[in-house]
Amino acid sequence: MILMNNQIIKLAGLAIACAVISACDTDFDNPVGDKASSSGTADFSTFVTIGDSLTAGYADSALYLSGQESSYPSVLAAQFAKAGGGSFAQPLVSDNLGGLLFGGNPNPDFDNRLVLDAETESPEPIAGTPTTEVIGSGLNGMTFNNMGVPGAKSFHLAAPNYGDAAGLAGGTANPYFVRFASAAATTMIADAATQQPSFYVMWIGNNDVLSYATSGGIGADSCNPLVVICGSNDITDPVAFAGVYAGLVGAFTAANPDVKGVLVNIPDVSTIPHFTTVPYNPVPLDQATADALNSNPNYIAYNGGLQSAVGAVPGFTQEEADARTISFVAGQNAVVIDDESLTDLTGLGLPSMRQATAEDFIVLPAGAYIGTEDQNSVGTTPPAGLPWGIGTPLADSDVLIPSEILVINTARLAYNATIEAAADADDNLIFFDVAAIMETLSTEGIDYGTGFVGNTYVTGGAFSLDGVHPTARGYAVIANGMIDTINADFDASILRVDPGASTTVFFK
């Protein structure tokens, strides 16, 4: 049995740079300067936002109070108030823990928010008993300007009974919307549009591809929710998305023909830390350990079987055999992964596995157990008892392979074309390219005047500990991007905020 001395992956060091935690410069760059704030051709008197967890202020794998208070809609509303904007109500949760109660009972599927353990350098749920009740919250029947619901996909916004507690067990309702839906049979878009907003922001469609991505591509490549019941991880069919999206925009316009708004697109998953933190080659080996792995009879048999299959199995080429051959060297090594797109050789007793390449995305949670012993692999092939990613391949759910990344991007780009076309078709609507901001965060970072943020996990400052949702500082950067777009397109002079005044990750 060959085991690593300790866990291979440490998610992040704790030496947090000045640019992350505190302001390093003295001047905050606000292009509006000292001008009086004004709404231009927009009217912020009744401002409504609708969307998913990114609109709700979700962070660190939970919806908690300070996260909601730092959401980009909350930031925008505060700035809009200086230019004639009205009040802005959010369905605030009861604490900063983030867990949910269902009839007084905690649910393990809705754990407390993540904090960073300084000792282990890993995220873990914060201790404490949550107090946020889903059923009987006291919020039903009230009106809320922030209609962000974690987990919502595009078609959920128009789905009746999405806030009906009776549908929780069957999965037809969302507990976050159950908390504050005006009535059991209502829809999210109805609760938003009936407020007859003068201005709205709609950011929806992330979960239509993101749930497939975070599951490692476990789900259908395309599902039409208007025809069948789609699984939670299925990618929404782009044609169906276009129809649903047009209906959502139309609902706002029907409620107020003069309404103005911002339509927000969908970022590339390759720009968020959940898919970029764990490298494809995180396994450090010395020469002796590499030699021992290469001489293991199970790997010798697997590699030999691949060569025997060339020419014997239709469609199986030498190129694929070479790509699937397992080989370890002194230094950094790629993890071994399952890949269902490979030629099926199970009839020869050969699993569909290979070593990862730079084209694969290892999901963030896998970093916690790569290099730890697989307690469930005794008596199996490849070698029993060896660590995850070395002897036991990472599962399909741990990795996005190139074919899965392609279907994600194909759908995402189609969604974005729909969103931009909807904005172009109505002079009252503008398009906000948040995907470009996420791309900048991932490639060079953003200098906001009093500091700097990037997408590096923990230390970058822009993303929370779930690796998907922004920190309060990240949401402030997004809000500033929206403000810039609103100012340019609606001749407004809304003041930007200083992201350096907002928090990043939290430590235990």
C-alpha cells in the first residue's frame, strides 16, 4: 500500500495580501466625482431585482444576513436612493449562520455558511443552530424588491407553486421562495412585476448551466422544461430559454410600458475559482513512489490491455491508447480520473479512466480528498486502498471534461445572445456584460482605487469560500460595473461605491 504522508492539496495559504484585506491606496477612483447624483433618463423610484443566488446575496455556500445586506441589489439601491430612488425591501434571513429550519427542524442539505479554519487552511461550516424558518416565516404576503432566489433557473421564475410549502418534499418548490412568496400559487415574476417597477435588473440563467457544471457534468446536455420535467443538473435547452426569457421581459413591460432596466448575461465557468483552484496535476511524487506506482500489477495490466485493444476494438486508436495510459514521474503528476467519453472497453475488463490534462477542470470540493485513502476501494481495480486521484480515479462528479465544458459554453453563449438581443430590441433596456468583469478578474484582476481584487481562491478577495459566489467586496465590484453601464446608457450620474469598505472571506 502506497500512501501520501498528508493531504496533497491545501486550498490556500493564509498570508493575505494588503490588497485583499485593507485599503492600500488613499484615493478612490469615482468617475462621477463631486457631481450631484442624478437618475438621468431613468426612474429609480420603484426598483426591483429578480434572479437567483447571485441576486439574493448568497455567499460561502449559504444565504446569511450580512451577505444579503451586501448584495449587489442592496448596493445599487443605496446609491439609487441618492438620485430619487425609493425604499428597497429584502426578505432578510434571521441570522448570520445561513442554515435553514423547516418547521423548527434543521436540514443537513442547508448547512451553515463556510468559514476558513486558520489551522487546517480549509473551509468548514460555522458552528451554531440556525434560526431562519422556511415554513411560517411571517414574510408571506409581503412585498419585496429583491426577488433573488438561490437555486432558481430561468423557467422557475414563471413556475406556479414554486413558493408552495406543500411542494418541498416533491422538489417542485424552492424553500427560499417558500419563505417569502406572496401566496402559495404565485410566481416569482408575478410578485416582481405586480409592483410595477420603474426600474429593474434581471440576472437569470446562471443555474441553467451552473448546476450541470458544479455536478461535474452529471445531467442532460439539453432539456426542454416546457415539454418534460428536467433534472436539477440538466442544462436548459437554449431555445426554451429564449422563449422563457422573452416572457419574463414581457411581464415587466406589460406591468409598466415605461419601465427601464438592465439585463445581465452569464459568466464563463472557467472564470470562477470553483473550477480553477485545484490543478489537474496536484500530486507530488518522488522517484521511488512513481516507480512503485508504475510497477503495480494493476496498472501494468491496464496499460497492456489498452495496447492489446488497438486494432482489436473497432474505433479504438493508438492515439486514444496513449492518452489513456497511466504513467507517473518524479515531480507533479496529473490525477487519475473517470472519463465516460472514452471508448467503452469494459468488455475487456478495462475501466474508462485516464490522467487529467490542463483541459480538464477539477471541481473545488475534490481538493479536500485528493491524496487521501479511498476507504471503499478494497478488492477493486485499480489498486485497492490507494489515495483518491492516484489509485482510485476521481469520479465523474469531480471533473469537468472537455466535452462537458463545450456543451456548457455552447448553451451559455446562446443564452447570452438571447439576453443581449432582448436588450437591443427595447430602447428602455440595457445590456450589462458581467461575463467580461469575471474574465478580467480571472486574467488580471481589478484595481478599484483603494485596493485590488482577483479570482484567486481565498486570497483574491472577489470570491467567497464556495468558489462560485462573490464576497461582499466582489458584489460591490459588480455593482460598480452596473453603475458605470447605467450612467453611460441612461445619462445618469450615480455614485460608485468603494469596494475596499466591504468584507472578503471570514475566518473561524
